[in-house]
Amino acid sequence: MIIKGKSRAGPQQLATHLGNAEKNERVSLVETRGTIAQDLRGALVEMDAYAVGTKCERSLYHAAISPEPPHLLTPEQRAEAIDALEKRLGLDGHARIVVMHEKLGRQHIHSSGRGSTSRRCAQ
């Protein structure tokens, strides 16, 4: 399994990337947690809004989890991988969205969430 992640800004651009159905055969919003908005763009904008009034420039953390083909994660394995990553980063319990992309029989999962509430920045 390959996991890549980074802190970032630009919730609108991230929503466009994650919702891109032209580059992926299937795009699924799997989960929104900790936001009033239940849509991809709204949830990311809402998470980013927590950083307004701080010096934080990259308030979101975005990770991509890619199982080695031809393996596919079950919903339980997907949740376990995301939860373990968040715990390791100190982001467990924070607001998040989870999007799954499928292309050419391969799936990868994107998890994006709000950074630390104490610093209001992603690590």
C-alpha cells in the first residue's frame, strides 16, 4: 500500500481535483465527518474556514491511500487505514472527508481533513 500526504491550502482546488470524474471512471464521496456541509466542496471550505484569523496558510491535510493492484480495500480495511493514519498524525477525531476514485479496475482513497485545532494548521 502506498500512502502520500501533505498539508495544503485551497479547498476549492482540492474539491475540484477530488471530484474530477473525467480522469476517473468513478468518484464516490464515501464520508463526511464533523462538518455541517455534507457535500465535498462545502465540507472542505468549512474545514478551511476554521483557520480564518490565524497565521495558518495550509489548514488542510490531504492524503492518498493506494492499495497495490489488484488488491481492493473492504470498507472496514479502508476505515482502519484512514483511522490509523489520522491517529499517527494526531488528527484522529477531526473533521474529514473521504473520497474514492476508481480507474482501470484500480481504486485509491483520498482523505482530507482539518489540521490541529490547537494550532489551527495541518501538520
